[in-house]
Amino acid sequence: MIGDYGLYTRGGVITERNADYATIRLRIPGGVLSAAQVKRLAEISDEYGDGTLHLTMRQTAEIPHVNPDDLEKIAEVLEKNGTPIGAEQNEVVNIMACPGTERCKYANCETIELARKVDARVFGRELPIRLRIAISGCTYMCNSPLLNDIGIIGRIRPLRIPGLCTGCGTCVEYCKERAIRLKDGISVLDEDKCVQCGVCIHSCPYHLLKSEYDHYQIMVGGRRGADPRVGRELVTVETEEEVVEVVDRIVYWVYRSAWSGRPLADQMDEIGYEKFKEEIQKEFGPKGRIGC
């Protein structure tokens, strides 16, 4: 029955309550599928599962009620479909991403291709713990990167050029943080309230507000569940390449330092987070960090 024992122990092969069956979790970075891939998954589920697909919280899909004897066949057809068996055990699991600048008017950065780049670098990496990664194109964070082990958030620090503001008040109306007010006919920003969402820049009808610093905020140590924990800011970087490299460094740090059986959020200080942060900021800390 078992040709490749490793296949039967993959994280994406989940034994069901009735141990005669398994659920197959897929690898779908960013949760994006073509119509053709969706159609083929329906056919695969009809042939090997119970005819259903389960959409998960991590933007992937599962094929329930699969006979383990068919795993090798299923793995082959899923690979051909571009939706291979995913991960769920102590490893880097499916990378989440919001729609990004391709579709969302609030987004400050592209996210889907970035998710694919991160996926190509670290997905499935075996670790002492399960590691979750989420990418959000703005600070509204629809997919909650602050509550993931690694969170990546696209941000913009606005720049107001003295003498150009017309005092129309549009940015004041659009700012959800109430960080902008009109004073003597011009808009004034409260830096302490600003979350660098970029909405004031996007909303200015005269395009007078500019970006002083486009960047990615990288967070570490967030957690969902019964005892949620907000991640800590590790560093801000300016390019996708730097994001991928920093994520790779975080994963390696977890691999070398973390204890098994405990979420990353619970052992950050024990495994030397502050020292790791100092090293990362020294190497990747942006030139525009002042005021971040």
C-alpha cells in the first residue's frame, strides 16, 4: 500500500475522526485559483473524495473523506493542477494575502505575487512549531497579519508640502483615525495618531499629498485562538526582495532557536527575540526609519 512513506506523513494529509479516511489540504499561496483549477479540483473531489471542497481560514482548500489508498494518485493529479498537497504540521503553512493593489483601493502594495515569492522561499520548511504568515496591503489588515507568527503590512508615511494644501478637508473626512484636522485653512497631521494607512494620499482630489516613505512593516509573534497576542514590530523594509529575505531569516531563527510544543508568541523572549531584532535592524533597517 505504501510506496512513499513520506507522502502519508505530510502535514497536508490530515487523518479524520474516522481514521479510515483523510482530508487533503492544498497549497494555494494567497488563496488565488484560476477557474480551470477550481473546476479540476471539483472533478478530483468527485473522483477521490465526497464531492465537496472545504475553504479554510488560511485561504486554502481541503478535499475531505479521501481513501488513503488513493493518496499517490491524488498527489499526482493535484501537482499537475498546480494545487499540490499543502502543510499543517510543524512547518510553514499556507501563506495568506489580501487582494493588494490589483483590486483594493486601500492597498499600498502588491500582495499576491509577494505571497508567491514568500511561498517559494519558505513554504513547508520543517520547524519545531507551526508557523503562519499573512500579508496585508494596508493597515486595515483584513487578514489580520498582527495575529500571525509573521505579519507583513504595506504602509505609506504621508508628506505634506507647506504652502500647497487648499484646505478642502477631504483628507480630514477620509481619515478613520481622526489624525488630521484643519487649522488656519490647511490640514495638520497628528503624527501620534497616524497609522500610515495612506488613505489621505489616495483621497486628496488635487494630488498634493505625497508619499515620504513607502514600506513594509514586518511583525513577529502574533497569535490567534483563545489567548490572542498581537505581534511585535521587527523592522520596516522598502522592497519585496528585502521582505522575502527577512522572512527567510525569521524562519531560520525559529528553526534554530524555538522550542517545540509552544507557540512562538509564548517563547519570544526566551529564544532571544531582542538580540535577533537588533541584528535584523542593523542589516535591514531602512534609511527612512526616522518617524516610523
